[in-house]
Amino acid sequence: MTSLETRAIVTGRTPRGRRRPRPYTPQRRRSWLLTIVLWACVAYFLLPLWWLTVASTKDTSALFSSFGLWFAPEFSFFDNLADLFTTRGGLFSRWMLNTVLYAGVSAIGATLLAAMAGYAFAKYRFPGSSALFSITLGAIMIPLTALALPTYLLFSRAGLTDTPWSIIIPSLVSPFGVYLMRVYAADAIPDSLIEAARMDGAGEFRIFWQVGLRLMGPGLVTVFLFSLVGTWNNYFLPLIMLNSSELYPITVGLAQLQAAASAGGGSQAVFSTVITGSFVSILPLVIAFLFLQRYWQSGLGTGGVKG
Amino acid sequence: MSTTQTRAGATRRPSTATRRQHRAAYLFVLPFFVVFVAMLVVPLVYSGYLSLFERRLIGGESFVGLANYLRAFGDPNFWGGLGRVATFLVVQVPIMLGLALFFALALDSGRARGSRSARLLIFMPYAVPAVIATLMWGYLYGPDFGPLAQIARAVGFGTPDFLSPQSILGSMMNIVTWEFVGYNMIIMYAALRAIPAELYEAAEIDGAGQFRTAWSIKIPAIRPAIILTVIFSVIGSFQLFNEPSLLNAVAPDAISNSFTPNYYAYNLAFINQELNYASAIAFLLGLVIAVVSYVVQLGEQRRERRERKGTA
């Protein structure tokens, strides 16, 4: 049952009948060996997350005295939570809000820019389009490293360092997103539909907004989620751009707390705060991925990976 | 499409409709390219420009040509870092991508129970920020209350030191593998799902088994996706920064300030205030990445051409 369902979700639509869903072959039997090997590997991927969950219920002394992969007698999760949200005047909630703001705004912006450009590359033939697209593809290979430093210097001249813009603006560029949207739009939006809309007298922009964007749904979710994760998880850029701790995203904030915890002899209590903070901060993305999985997986499945 | 026909028919002046569409297309790509130029092209050029100068305490900034690059070529710190990421690339990337491919094939074969949940759970670490993954593994590796050491002691193996200078690179490889196997798996899995069914029918008629089908049909069919993951991994390995910079707090003796080129460039720029030299290092690193990625693609294209010739 599940395999049939999964197949339907991942293959999604079958544009122009080129990709037919594979027929279910009954001789495909379950293999116990493969099941065991696979789930043993899953255990490796879950172990750290299990540890984090367990550790967030311990106070610092239990952290040192009890076995790492099981709960301690006393359950201190709520105390830790209270500590976490009151440390340094509640700075943690500020970091969470910053992260949501930076990642949300950048992901919406990046998705929109990528969708417009990808749609244009897929559905219009205009002078210079192949050159522009090649440049975009080449840019996928440009390493962030080479860019972060000069971007910092440029921003500091423009007075933009230590502002939210210094995180959001660089995160708006997603060459891979443009590539994904192009492939996706080419598959998902029939030319005949665009022609029909033109016949009805709709302008190009209105066609994009009302026809194109709607049909690109799963592709948009894919690009949105990957840009969201990109900005949410970014450490390097905010580390160099931001000075004031009220502006930190969660990554830089937690790294700083951790550094304080390992360096400070007296501030050992902070270990449990760092761990609980890590636990709380990964929840939103994990939940987002779980809930949106059918969209992003079909987005990747339909378009993401043609050569 | 109709636009190309119109252009071919009236070469001198495209029709009003065509021109309107061109204008719309340019307006659609414009916002992306404005940010693209501002955030990619300008910084890149600026970085190249900066790398040609040197700032001295006395005399200020002066043009030194390629002196910074010459200095990098003779800098054992730069080469050391480059050597470490090269080791990383040669050891960790094949392991990570091999695992990802194995999982993708195993899930695609539909022969394991609960493969849908397994797929999601293997992918989950990707949603965990590298910073938090590194913090977590830092605790897990810890010699005192880290569960790995606790288990090793209980079994009687003594206390393994995951954070010693000898083992830190391997420990880092493990963290990065943990984070990115799932991401690469999803890319490969999506590609496997897109293989047309006819190919399997043909193989079945020829009596190919599971492994034979995987080796001769599935893997060649998803080679573009595999190449994509290789290129992303090359870029990722050369740019290693988060892991060394965060593990530095728990293993300061094992991680020098030039452990990876990216970390070195950061320390040069922000600790030593040597912005120009840091720009040169970053630029060189970018060049190395571009060259290696290009070689990967070139090899792939050559192979593809050879095979096309072989079948023709």
C-alpha cells in the first residue's frame, strides 16, 4: 500500500505522458536483510537527535553523571526551558524571531525572483536568454567563501553591516533555484494554456501570476524550503556581518553561548541551556519538512534532477 | 514556439506581439539579475581588485600586483589547509555519496519495510543547522560524558579520543556525512523515480536481477543527478568552515587557525586584519573549486560522448 502511494506522490503529475508511473510488480518481494541494514543505518542518523532530546531533559549535573542515551531520574526539561528563555534577558526568543524573519523574508524573496526568472527562461525565447541562463548555471559553482569577505566590505562601506539587510539581501540570490524553476516550469506549464490566456487578452504578467505561479506550486515549495534552510542554517554570513547580539540569528547566538560555556569555569550551568536551545531551535524546520514533504518531494521529483 | 517562427519570417522587425513578449521576459529576469550582479558579480570583482593591494602600517594601501598570490603559493598554512580539504574530498565524499546512492537504490527497490519513514528520517539531519550538528557531535564525542566514550568504556575499549589532532579530521568527516547523506539521497532518489518504466520492462524480459538492473540501468540513468551531487560536495568540502570553527572551542589543540582555507581566510581577515591577503586566499580557493568542478563536468561529458559513440 505505502509503496503505491509514495510512487504517486513522488512522481506526481506525468506531463506529456513522458514519465509513466511504474507498474507495481508483484514479484517485488520484501527483503529482511535489506530492511535490517536500512533501519540500522536509520539508527545512526537518529542517534544524535535522540541524544539531544534526552539531554534537553537533564540539568547540567545530570548531564555529566548519567548515561548519555537515557533519561536521568529527575526531569528538568521545563526548568531548562525557563532558563533558556530568561538567560541574558530573554535574548533567545529574540534570536528565534530574528532567524524566522531573516529566513522567511529571504526565502520568499528568493523564491519569487527564481520563479520569475525560471518561468521566463522556460517559456520565452528572447535574445540573450541562453547566455544569461549559462551564466546562472555557472554561478552555482561560485563558492560563498570568495564572496562573503568582499560583500562584507561593500556592505560596511554602504553602512549596511550589523543590520538585518546584510543577511537578507545576499540570501536573495539562488542560481540553483532558478535552474529548478526553469526545469519545473517547462514541465508543469503547458504552452497551449499560455497561448489560450493570450487569446483571452491577458497580459504577460497576469498570465504568470494567475496561471504560471499556480501550476508551479510544488516547485515553489521546493525552492522555498531549500532557501529557507539555506538562510536558517547559515552561520558564516551573520557571523561576519553582525556585531550586536540582539540581531543574531539562532546559529550565531548558540555558538556564542557554547563558546562561553566551554571557556568559562564558573558558567557551567550554561551547558544545559545550550543543549535545550539547540533542541528548541531545530523543531520548526523539522516540523516544516514533515508537513510539507509531499510538496517538496514532488517538486524535486518532477523537475529537479534532469541533466 | 510561435515567437521563433515570427522572428524567422520577419528578420528585420519582430512583430509587436513578439516584442511585447521579449519585454515581458526581460522584466521577469530583471529582478533576479539585479541582485545577482550586486551580490555575486560586484563582490567577485571587488575581491579580485582587493587582492592586488597591500595595506601597511606606514604608507597605507599600495598596489602590489600578484604579490599576495605569490605569498599564498609559498604559504605552508594555505597548502596545509588545502591538503586537509583535499583529503576530506577524497575520503569523505565517496563515502557520503556511496551511502546516499545505496539508500536511494534500496528505497527505490521497495524491498525494505517502512522505507517511506526511513527516507524521511535519513533526510532529517539536513534540517539541522551545521552549527547545531557540530555542537551536538562535539558533546557526543566528549571524553567525559559523551555517550560514545561511555559505551566504549562499558564494553572495555577504554576512552577513545575523537578530538585528538590525529582523529579530528575523521570526526569532522563523520559530522558532514551525517548532515548531508540524506540531502544527496533525496536528489538521487527523485532521479530514480523519474526513470521511464519501459527500461525496466526491457531488463525484466532480458532476465536481469536486482543488482544487474541497478548497475546497468538505474545508475547510468541517474548519472546527471550523481554528477550534480559530486559538484555540490566538491564545493562544500573546499568551503568547510562551520565545523572547524566550532570544534575549535572543544578541541583547540587539534584545530589550527588555518585548518581549512576558508577558516584561514576568515582568521586572516577578522583576527589578523589582513584583508588583502585574505581576499587573495578566498579568490584562489574559488579558482580551485571552479577548476575541480569543471574537471568533474568535463570528465562526465567526455564519458557521455564516448558512450554515445559506442552505442551508435
